[in-house]
Amino acid sequence: MNIPLKLRRSGGVAVTPQVHHAITLGNQARDGRDWPAAATAYRAALEVDPSLTHIWVQLGHALKEQEDFAAAETAYLTAAESSPIAAEPWLHLGHLHKRCGDRVAANRSYMLALKHEPANPDVLQEMAHFLGIGDNAQMRELLALLDQDAAEAPAFDATPTAGDAVDAMRHIEALLPGLPEESRAAARWQMEALSDLVGAARSAEPQPDFGDRLALIFDVSDLISYFRNARLPTGIQRVQIETIGNALRLNSFGVQICAFIESRDDWLEIPAPTFLALAQLSLASGDRGAPEWIGALARLQLRLATSEPIEMARGAYLINLGTSWWLQNYFLFVRRAKALRGVRYVPFVHDLIPVMAGEHCVKELTQDFVSWAIGAFEHADHFLVNSESTKRDLLHVASILGHEIDPVDIAVIRLDADCRKPDLVSAHPRQLWRWGLRPNGFILFVSTIESRKNHLAAFEAWITLLKRHGAHAVPKLVCVGNRGWLNDAVYARLASHEGLRERVVMLSGLSDAELELLYRACLFTIYPSRYEGWGLPVTEALCHGKVALISDAASLPEAGGDYAVYFRSGDVDAFTTALERLIRDGGYREALQQRIYAEFRPRTWSEIATDIGEAAMRWRAHDPDLPANVSIAQLGAWHPLTRNYATAIWRGMRSAEVFRVGDGWYGPDNWGCWTKPCGGRLEIGTGVPGMAIRLCLQLHGIPNRQVHFTVDTSDPATSVAGVLKPGEYKWVTMTLVPDPAGAIRLAINGNMSIDLAEVTDGDDPRLVSVGVAGFFLCRADDGQARLDFMEALTLGTLADLAFGGPPSGYEGGEHAR
């Protein structure tokens, strides 16, 4: 037998002359971007020697460039199998999945590459990007403990156990003793996060089965977002933590926890133990740099980056106890959950301040809130609110927008819950001295620092009392809270008055124990807010047996009940008078305090959770089956798929984003929406089944690349295809007959996509295909509507024809009040 001698080398591997020749031809074709020829040559080499890992990778590249993604995936997987300890096949498999828009598979592949080669700079860059860690150096520091000479990793399996994670942790634990003392704790938490990922990325979650029990799915999107920038929870975050924790303990309902993650554009499940552990850590300290906090967040981020979308229990109630204002694609996936799983959407509306008192909110927040409000009234099956005041505001705003809400569909869940923690270890009283305080020598004001909370009124009252009685007779004012927005005037006033500065203490980032100490040691509390949805600091004060001096604005009389002292909102003189009496009349103050001790009975968080579940039970008894709903468009109108930038609301205000269906869209931008590589779908209700409709669709090309597009309908004869130049806007016109339900259904696809990171210096990581700016439609025989459209297009006044747009002569600037 003649065995060919391996006299040549390729990629450091000995090969025969025949194989070397084939590889050379493949490389030449690759360099000339002749991908079919390259693939043919590489296949010829592999037929002779299938053990060449690097050539399987090259074959994968050639197939990927031909957009034969399935064959490319097979080539990369074969490379991984032929060299189980190599990182490169997993890296390129991650790139392939990323190009195809499958972020989950991409992240999993990157993690497997990282496991095999922790110092690979390309893998580090990808991992640092999706974890938001920073640069490669930081990522490398995170991975410094991984043994680069570890034993061979097991072959890839789609559903292995978490044994690998356990083995990895044991190996890492063995390395820890060699580290400096100060590095050991942080390293342990960070490595535990990475090993958790390996298990989470490859474990199959059981399907939810709650039997006949009502299923509640709590959406904690904003809580997870909050934890990325802060640790100690404030008002709404605390409501979520306490309510969900108690709902889990009740066991009266089936409970799932999920978050809508913008980078993933999907609902992802958070296991109850993970949520409870993170919640407990958040309440323990305000130290965002603590190793245990960093590790817990890293583990959660890794899970969210690699887990499959949540399998929602059928017919469940999706309850958002927080907010989702900033999530531009949120309602697309609410619609999808409704369509696929029969889910009911129930937002908890804590307030409508951005439209009721928008002067106290920054522009961007108001814009996002208005966008959310439009979507909430379009999609909510029921509402939870925290007060009768918020219920009135909700009905008022709904009326302005043109929605009729049955009051039965609004449940008032009063947040008069006991905020005290019986197992809390109290802070030592000497902590007061570190803040320059003494027991009963200060008045407490717990609130985010923002204009609505009215710190300026408190400062003016203090200045008046300082002038009237002198500093020795006026207690200090302790303001506890994080910086919010529109607070420049607050800090400017404080800086401008020396006497005030000496009597005001500003604190933030306090633990529960430290805050409890302040409540226990204060003389009384104040809350001069101009507008509230409930007023949790008022409830907190009463729970600690302290008098609360508060304004009579909005919901505050509900929070304070018969136990608070009130002044007319905005009346600084009345506030000062009431403040002075509480400071100087000890008998009066003591009588009020004794009444609180004797009569005030806060509810438990378990009762709050039960109220929410019972409201859902009542609704379920009467809720009909969800119809297959298609939103009705306005004939003769332009329907832009753009983001909202209005800061006020008007009657009939709507968003055309409701015509997007499926999961093939990114959120609205200022010009329209990008589709994902899988393509986007539109479902447009016309209300006129069987009548010919003229539809004009404006498409947008991707940057830097020409793309071939198709717009398909249920009738192949009416489908349209064409080419979009880089960045080009192009009109596509079609005459269509709606289906018997009166709907027009379109599928928009492109043959090319681009990672926007390439053109945004890495700021925008979305992988996008054909964009859709919007559409116009009218009856095919409506000549006047078509003429109006052409005129608006010519004059650049298309916005005047916008669906749900402002009324004629509208100039904006007004709020719901």
C-alpha cells in the first residue's frame, strides 16, 4: 500500500501535496472573493483529509459568504468536533448566528469559545460587548483565573446537564488560594457567574404547569434595568420586590417572573430563586462595587443573554408592577404573547405624572411615557392602580385619547403596606453622629431629589424659621434620596444660603437598616410633594410611628389618611406654619404620634399580593376568549412607523406601530422601523373586506450595502420585488383586495443585512435588514385621497395626513390637566 507522504504544511499541520494544492486553490479563490470556487477546493481537500479543523473553518467562511448558512453551520460544528479544545470554530459559529439574528445561539457559541480559550481577544470583545463590561482588558481581568491548560471540554450537546458548571467551579475554587487576599472574593463571584452561564446556557427549563390555578406572570423589566445602574431599590422597585416575593410564598397562584430585555427583544424567564436572591442582596447595602453584587448581576446577565424565551403559561395574566416606558418594542411582544399564548396584559399604573404634571419631567421621559400610554390603552385588558386619585387620572387620560374603560377593569391596590422588616438588624445609633445628627434633633424628608417633590418649599420654610428663631431652635433637615431630574434649582438654593447649608444634610445610597435608624430617631417627617400616585414615604413614616406633615396634593390624603398633618399644596406659608407648630408644640406632636401608635394598622405585603391575585380571579371569571384582532387603519391617512416625540396628548392620538406583527421588527426609530434578518410582517385592517385598496409602502435601504427586497402578499400575483441602494428610500405601490376579515397582510424581506455597529462605532449592535418608514392606503377608486397624498408628498407635508396625528392647528405644550 502506498501511503502519501505529508511533505507540506497548512496551518501548522502536515498535509500531502494533493491536499496542499487543493488548499492553495481554495485560498486563492478566497482572496479573490470567489466563494463557490473556494468552497469546492476546500471540500476537495477535506475529502482526502477530513481531520483538518482549520479547513472546515475556511469552508464555513466560504459557505457563509454565499449565504448558505445551514451548510456553514455544519462546517463549523464539524470543525468543533474534529478539535474539541479549539475555540475558533465556536467563535465563528457565534459570528454566523449573530449574522442570522440569533443572539441566543451566538452568545452560547461565544461562551463555549471562551471556555476553550479564555484569552482569545475576539471572544473577549464579543463577551464584553454583550455583557456591557467594557473593554477587553476588563473582560480579561474577569477571566484571569481560568486555567488555559484545562482538560478537553466535552463535545457540544444541546441538552447536557449542569455538571460542567459544577466541575468548572471546583477547578476555579482550587485556584483561588493562590490569589491575593483582596482579589479572592471578587474573583470567586465573577468565576461563579461564568460557570453558572455554562449550566444556564445549556439547560432545558421545564414547561409551566399550574393545573387549574390562576397563572400570574410578573414582568420585572424596569427592575432589572434599574439594577444595572443602582442597587438600593426606591419606591416602585420596593413594591415589586415585596409583592412578587409574597406572591411566591402564598402559593395560591402559579407565578412566573420574566423581563423584556431590549438587547434580546424578547421575554426571558428569571427563576424565582434567582430573583429572590438578587432582591435580598439589593436591600442589604448600597455598595454597587461589592463582589457579591457584581457577581449576582453577572450571573443574571449571562442567563438572560443565553436562555431561551419564556414559555408563558396559557391564559396567564402578564402583570407589570413597574414601568416599561423606554422599551420601544415592548408592545409588539405584548401582542405576540396575546396571539400565541392568550395572555392578558395588566399594567400597574402608579401615576400619570408625565402627562398630568409634565412640567416636572424631562422631555425624553415625557416622550417615552406618552408612547407607553398610547400603547397601554391599546393593549391592556385590565389595569391596576395604587389609589383612587390615580384611577381618576387614568380614566381622564383614557377619555382624552378616545378610549372607554369600564371602571370594573380597574382594580385599586392601595400601597398601605407595612414596610418594616422584623428580621432587620438595626444600625447602631452612633451612625447618627457620623452624619452630624442626634436623636430627635432632625426632621426627615425621604424622596428622590427632583422638582416635583418640592424641596424648594422645604428650604424656604427652613430659611423662614431660621430667621425667626435662630439656628439653635430649628432642627436639621435630613433629605434622603437619589438625584432625579430638574433639580438644579434645589442644589443652587442650597449652595447660595450658608445658614441653610449648615442645617440641611443630604444623604443617599442608604441601606434599609440606616433608613430605619433615621425614621426611629427623627422628630417627624415631611413630604411637600406637588403630585403623587400614592406616596410611599408617607406610609413608611406612619409604619415607624412618626407624624408626617404633607401636602394635600393628588393621592397624598389617601396615603396619610386621618394620621397625617396637611397643608394646601403650593402654599409655602401654610407649610411653614404647620412645620413651626410641630417643631415647637411637643404636646401636639406627641398626641398625634400616640394616635398613630394606637390606631394605624398597615396591611401586609401578603395582603397586597392577594389583592392582585383576587382581582385577576374576578376578571378571569368574565374575560371572553381573546379574538384574533387586527388593528384598523385609517383610509386616506399616512401611517408612519416612527417613534413618538410628542410631549402632550390629544384626542384620537395613536401609533401606527400596532400594525407590526411577529418578532421580525426592531423598535421604532425617528424615521421608521428596521426589519430583522428574518423579515417583518404587517397586518393592516381596512374595515372594507372585498374592496380594492391602493397601498403605498415606503422602504428604506440599509447602510453601505445594496439589498434585494420582496413584499409578499397572500396573492403571489400582487407581490413586489426590487432593489434598494444603500440608504435609499423607495416607494412601492400595490393594489390589493383585503381578505374576508378586511385585512391586508404583507411580509417584507431583504436578502442582505448589516450590523449597525459597523456604521455607529459600535454604539448600535442591531443586525438589520430592509427598513419600513410607513404606508399610505385608500380606496383604489378614491381619486381625491390619492391626489391629497401626492400633494403632501410633493410639498413635504405628509405628517399632516398622519394616522392618529394632532388635530389641525395643534401647537403642543398642553398636558392632561
